[in-house]
Amino acid sequence: MTLSRRGLLQTGIGAFSLAMTTHKARADEPIRIGFLTVKTGPLAAGGIQMEQGMVLFLKERGNKLAGRDVKLIVADTAGSPATTRTKAQELVERDKAHVLIGPLAAFEALAIADYTTAQKIPTLGVAAAEDMTQRMASPWFVRGTASSAQCAHTMAFYAATELKYKRICVIGDDFAYGHEQNAGFQRVFEDNGGRVVQKLWPPLNAPDYGTYISQIKSNVDAVFMSFAGSNGFKFTKAYFEYGLGGKIPLLGGMTAMDEAILQQTGDDAVGVLTANWYSAQYDSPENKAFVAGMQRDYKVDPGYYAAGPAVEAAVLEAAMKTVGGDIDDRAALMKAIRTNLVPNTVRGPVRFDAGGQAVGNVYIRRAEKKGSKIVNAVIKTYPDVSQYWTYPEKEFLAQPPYSRDFPVARYLEN
Amino acid sequence: MQFWIVQGLNSLAMGGLLFLLSAGFSLIFGLLRIPNLAHGALFMLGAYFGAALLGEQVNFWLAALLSGAGVGMIGVVLEAVLLRRLAGNEQGQVLVTLGVAFIIADICLLAWGGDPMPLGAPRSLRPPVFIAGFAFPGYRLVVLGFALATALLLWLLLERTRLGAMIRAGVDDREMARSVGIPVSRLFSAVFFLGAFLAGVGGVIGGPILSAYPGLDADMLPLALVVVILGGVGSLPGALVGSLIVGLIYNFGSALFPDFAYVVLFLPMVVMLVVKPTGLFGRVLR
Amino acid sequence: MTARQVGCWLLVIAALAAVPFVLPSAFYLGIATHALIFAILALSLNILIGHGGMTSLGHAVYLGVPAYACAVLSMQAGWAPLPTILASLAIGTATSALFGILALRASGLGFLMITLALGQVMWGAAYRWVGLTGGDNGIRLSGRPHLFGIDLAEVLPFYVLVAAVLVGALFCLWQLDRSAFGACLRGTRDQPRRMRMLGHDVWRIRWVAFIASGFWGSVAGVLYCYDYQYVSPAALSLPQSAETLLMVVLGGAGTLAGPVAGAIIITIIKTVVSSYVDRWYSLLGLTFILVVSVMPRGLIPGLANWMRGKRA
């Protein structure tokens, strides 16, 4: 009886009053959010920003979500899948976390996916691995940020239809995240009349991009780069050293020209177009407050890694309100997370599709000088972008996942 | 044709960078028999020092010198306090130097945060040079020249000066050198200073290409090992030739066989070591 | 066995049996399980370092290759657990037989570099051979198997299995140490030339040691695969190799207890201490430095010396 009523009244007063009766006994206890991030080693840059974004979000709410105190438990995965699993167990079994947010990297998220599903722990992810919300979707997992290709699809559409580019070279880190972005870019670009004529794959730990940059064809309309971490910064620098900067336009995926590396890249960044589900320049009261807070506390503009947890936390907060603060009924909480439309996260409105992937705005951003600093100015907004782009979900999922070799590049010129 | 010229230049430039990275490692290993696994971390520390100094508007070459001196002093302390007592205990040296590398990496993360820090080359060296109609970054040629000059200076120091003769004597037979009045432990400090100094300077000179970022240490250490092994342990000309060969293998390998980019350095190295375990110029490895 | 040795073994078994009762929760028992698996891995590397005097910086190969074999055979080929395990051990051991032939062309630093290079080649292959390994996304297992009617999914049975394997490994390595072969191996470490003069085939002795090391590493690799139920290139990485080497050297190469102690200490710092100390990475480095400064030959030999000194 309870269940059917809850099914009917998905949100609002009904569920609220119902939940009030069950959770009263524990209402004085804080909600425990387990936060998986990387604080040591080479991946720590993004991991530290994740923590900053999360801490700021909670601080601005007086460490309360939906009227209940929050205890944030931060665990350092050290960027190792084995440690990530141990830390997830620690958060769930020892610290009795109610929900998990994180971790940073795809291989970390995949290392704990089965565990969090088996434990029925609501997990709000940041890592982009496509299949986590597609062919291996879990009822206990959602991602308020984006799948690898979600923003690359959008960039490709913009490049083909607005910029009228015909021939593009794609370059990206030679691992799953780079493969998935470039594959998504290629598919949408070619379906809209463009051609990917060259693909380059530098290894993730390439000491230098000179070898690859000097292979870029001189007769392409643009280069699309899908780098992560500091690689976008290193690539762009070298691109200018080799005299290509300003000659062949640079396009990028969601982490290629992140706010975290924008100032360091300096004038070389100006003019680079990237697609992302977030921009520190996105004009909304929530985001303005968030950016001001990051500036005040950490002296930086938030980017992908800081904004991700802020989106996830806003999704969690909305769901907490829906279930009236009763975090112990995990099934109800998860249902609220998946069915709510959250209107005002720092990235704009967010809702989830059946796979648990956020559907929301994707911004085309151009790096521009604004006073003494460089910002990713929003030049076009694509609303309601799905991880499947405009392809039917069934057809999309029936195909193999995006990879280095799928979809097949028919127009390569070598 | 253009492909071969540009990739050839890329290879040479990278070889120069690799020599700056590995000269100090080769020196310390060859002369003192200490496998200094903190070398990558010292190189990274040099790059961070350089980035910090350049941020304060210090002249580029002065910043390189100051960073080298700073890292060199750290090397001296490392040798005097920790490594001197472990002479001959190779496993202990591995443990200590890796421990120091962990600490340096963690301190850099704490001090400078995780975001990459750029090191700008001097403005006059930045513009691309046009060779036969295509652009090549001028600074990379400067790095190559700097590496060659460093190699020459080091060779002169070791082979043509009194200090160099004393160092070689101390290395060949420690007790004998001591008995003829050569201050061996001070000499060893000097060698360690020089090795660490080279790492620090290399970090700054290589900075405009590599920049300073967490993980630079772990990216660089295997490269230094490859160079030194390929060229032969403790041989300065070997380190130079090894650097250039690694530059060639890396650039042409990853351009011609893109599918093997991840193993393009180590697969040839396995083959070479299996065929000639002493390296190209090395003595027997013990 | 002397009475004292029997006493030692009983003590080890009693200590391992007491762990589940002493630890406050299943979570900590899980960490103990991780630590013991790495203890087996460190013990396997110790055959090379401690007994053979060959410092390898590529031992992650014998963790990662059988772990991948185990994951691929059970998930993609759909094999039953027992054949999967046996085949994985065979694949790991065969890899060591092959790589031993290559690496033993050199000794000393050359050996270290060949093992490092082979490790990097395997890591690169795991990263790029996406069709087989899943690349950087790795392979997920669908759970732990039932073995001989025991469900290993629970923490306690799996711990018992790992502890039993560890005791088995300790016993075998103890026997190896006492055997004629162990004496020969130490001979090749200390006096390779004399061993050659005495008519021993130094190369063959080292090669057999390399294979034995690969076999016990593979045992750890299969357990690792079932423990974490996820394999990715991290299992084959240089940091994993370096960490294994550090475990052996920290505890004391050439001893039985040393690698176990090293594995336990490093695992505890990485997983437990890191929850309380933000700069645990520095603490780990500091631990290495302190131990070597006080006890240059590692923890266990240092403690043994100290006890002897007290008694005298």
C-alpha cells in the first residue's frame, strides 16, 4: 500500500508527509556523504578541485541539506583502482555512508561499480565512462555531469552546422576517455556532412606532443582535441610553438581547456572552442554565487572537477527535499534522484534518463580575455542534450560502445 | 621528405632534453654507484623552482642557475645525511631515494597545488624558426645546443681538470685515493651536488617544453633509466648518444607505428639489452 | 623440524587464526586479506632479491598477467573456476619462464632494467590491446567463485583461503631455503664465479628461481583478481612493481618474515592510516627513510639484531 501510494505521488507533499513519520527517530543524526576523490599522486589536481567544490557547496548551506546536518567523509583513492575499492568499502561499511559522490577517474568508478550496486548505495558519479549509464547502467548510479561523448557530440554538431567545417583532424589521449570522445565527435560530425580525415593518438603519458603536431595535415579546417588533465594545456602550448596556433582553429572536448588550466595556457588559449556541460561564465544566480565562493575561498574559477560535485550535491539536495530528509529509505531516495527535475544546479537544469545520465545544457565556449584573466565565454547553449544525442536510444545501445575503431572512420587520408 | 626532416629535428630536440634529464643520473650512478631513484623528483623540483622564480620575474637563465643550485644543495644534504652511510647497500639506497622521491612529490603538491605551471622561455627564443618552408619551434633547437654545450663542459671537467682526475681516482679505488690525500667524501659530495644541480637546471631548461606538473617525476624517471641503460652505465658520451637514440626511436617509432606508441620505447630496449646487456658504450653491469 | 621450529609455525598459524576474532569488523578483515595477498606477492619477489640477489623492478607482471588471465578466462571464455585458476597459474608461470630467459641475459642493474622494460611492455599491451583486456576500463568479475563447495563471496571464507595459501607459501619457501637448491641459489648470489668453477650451471639455477618466483607471484595474482574482482592496467604498472620491491626491502630481503611485515606495513599506511593522515604519502616515504637509517638491512633483520644485542 505504501509503495503504490509513493508510486503515484512521486514528488511533493505526499511523499514528504509519509516520510516524516518514518525518519523522525533518526532526524538528529547527520547524513553521511562518502566522498571519493584523489588527493595524492598525478591525478590529484582534479581531485583537490572536486573536494573544494563539494566543501564550498556544503559551506554555503551551513553544512545542511534539506534541514539535516551533513557529515562529509573524504577518502583519498590515490588514483588506484584497488585502493578505490578499499576506500569505498571503508565509507560504506565502516563509516556507514548513506550515499557516495565520486570518484574521479573512469577506472576507479568501474572498480567499485559492482560493489556499490550490490550494496544498494546511491552513487552520484563524476567519471565519464560511457557504459556506466548505457550498456552497464546500474539502478543505484546516476551521473549529473556527462558521458564522455555527450559534449563531443555537441561540439561536432556545432562544427558541422554553424562553423561549416568539412575536414577535421581528431587527436586525443590513447585511452578509453579519449577514444569515446573522438568516436562520438566523428559520428555526429560525419552524420552532418563533415569528414574526419585524420586520427592521432598520443599515449597518455607522452612526454611531448611535437611528434604528433608535426603530423597534422595542413589542409584541415580544424583540429578537435579530447585531452584530459594537464594534457590539453601541454598540447595547446606545443601547438603554438610549432606555428599552428592561429592558423588551424582548435576545438576541444569537455576537459581539453578546463578553467583549471586556462590561466596557465594564457594567450595561447584565446579562441579555442570547447563544449562542456558547465562554464564558470554560465549566467545564473546559483552559478554566480558558486564562482564567487570559489574565488573567495580558493582564488580560482571552478571548472569541470569543482563543478561536478556541486551538481551532484544539488541533485542530492533536491532528492532529500523530495523524500523529506529521510535518507534511510534508499530506494525512495534513489527514485527521487532519478525522477526529479532539478532546475537550478550550477550547470543549469538537470534531469536523468533511464540509464541515469543527466540530460541538460551543453555550452559551446570560446576562451576569451576578460580584463586580466581568460574565461570560457558561453557563445551558444544547446538545451536538453541527451547522451544519445538525437539518435534513438534503442538503436544507439544496439551498437558497440564507442572505441578507438568504432565507428569506423571512412574518410581517413593517409 | 618534410616528414623526415621535421621528425629528425624533433628527435634531436628531444634527445637534447633527455640528455639534460639523464646526465646527472648517469654521473651519480657511474661515479658513485648510487641508483638515485629520486632523480625524477629532483628534476620536477627544479621545474617547480623555476616556475616559481619566473613568476617573480626573475631572468630565465638566472632562474635555471638558482634552481640548479637549490636542487644541488638538497642533493648534497641527501648524500651526506642519508646515503653516505649506505655505501654498498644498494637495496637500502633504492628504498631511501624512493622515499625521498615520495616526499618531494607530496611537498610539491602541497606547495604548488596540482594544476600545471607553465615556464615561459625567454621571449626572444620563442618564435618558430622556418626551415625549408615549415615552422619548427626555435626554443627546441636552443635546448639541443644547450645540451651539447653541457656535454662538452662535463667532459672537459672530468677529463681535463685536476678535480676531474681526483674524482676518477676516488671512484677507481677509494682507499688508495684517500691514502694519497684526496678528500674522498668531499669529492663525493661534489659529484652529488653536480648531479642534482644538472637535474635542477634540466628541469628549468626543459620546463618550457614539459612544464611543471604532478607526475612529471614519474614520467621522467623511466626515461632517464632508459637513456642510461641504452648508452651504457657511467659513460658520459654514452648518455649523450643514448639520449639521441631514444629521441629517434620515440619520434619515428610513434609516428611510423602509432599502434605501438605505448611500448615504442621499451620494446626496442628489451631487444637491445637481450642482445647486448652492457648497453652500447657500457662496461659490464654488476 | 626442531621443537622450536614447530613452535614458530604454530605461532604463525595461531596469529593468522586470531585475526578474524581480533579485528572489529568485516571491513578490517578485508584489509587484512589484501595485506596477506601482497605478502604472498612480496614473498615471491623475495626469492629473486633475497635469495638470488637479483633486484627486479618488473614483478607486477606476475601479479597482472595471471590476474588478467583469470578475468578473461572466467568472464569472456566462461570457464569454470578450477580450470580458470589452474590455467591462470600456468600462464603466469609460463610468462616467467619466458621472461626469465630474456632477463637473465644480464645481472645487476641490467637485470633490473630488462625486468622494468618487460613490465612496461606488458603494461602498454594491457592498455592498448583493448579487445582482450578492456584497455584502461579493465575487466570486472561477476563475483567470487564457489570452490570445493565453499562460497568465497563472504569475507571470512576468503580470508581463510588466503591465509591458508600464505602458510603454504611460507612453508614451501622455508623448505626451499633449507634445500640444496636454496644453498646453490645463495651461492650464485654471493660467489657466482666460484659456483661456476664448482660445475654448477649458474644460469639454470637463477632461471629456476625466476620461475619459482613467477609461480608464487601468479598465486598472488589469481587471489588479487578474486579479491578486488576487477583487473586494470594498474595491476601491471611500474608503481605496483616498485611498491612490491619496497615491501621486500622494507621488511628485510632474504628473510621469511620480512616481506610479510613489509607488505602489512605498506598496506596499512595506504589504506588505514591514509584515512586519518592527509599527507600519508609523505609518511610512507618517511617510513622508508627511517627504517633504513636505523636498520640498513630492513625491519626484520634489524629487530633480530636488536634482540640478540639485548640478550647478549
